[in-house]
Amino acid sequence: MVLEVAILYIRTGLADQFEADFKVAGQYISSIDGYIRHTLQKCVEVDHKYILLVEWETMEAHTVGFRESAVYKDWKALLHNYYDPFPIVEHYLEVPLSSPAR
């Protein structure tokens, strides 16, 4: 599993509309093969800051499957005008913290 992480800064005064449009955009991302789940969380300290976490089966499910899909154009049209600055998107793999059973 690959975790996509994006810190989103939303233009002042648009947070409520962003949240409403993000609910609509969820149907786009969740339609992609290799998508597992996503969450959007709002920062407590900074009112216009969010973190988007998306779980993918592989990195390519995001970078190719989603970003090269027709629904990505709909996602982009609906959400990209809210960001200031445009977010940096990174991908993470879980680090095993427990030792294998002996």
C-alpha cells in the first residue's frame, strides 16, 4: 500500500465551498482501479489548511491510473482553483516497526 499525502492551503474565505466540492470530487478518485480509501482532515490551528491522505494499491495507481484518467480532468476542474499555493504531493510506504515472529 502507498500513502499519498498532500497538504492543502485553501484560498481565504473558500473553505466551506471547498469542502462541499471535495465531497463531490470523492466520486472521481474512488472510481480508479487501485484506489483503497481517502480522508480529508482540517487543521485545528490553521483554518484554511487541510491534509489529504489517499491509500493506493500502488504508486502507479495514482500517478498513472488517476492522473492520466478522464475523471482527473473533472477533479482538477473542480478543486485546483482552491489551492494557494499549489500543493506538493508525496508518496509514502509504511515502515514495519515490529520484528518478524521467530
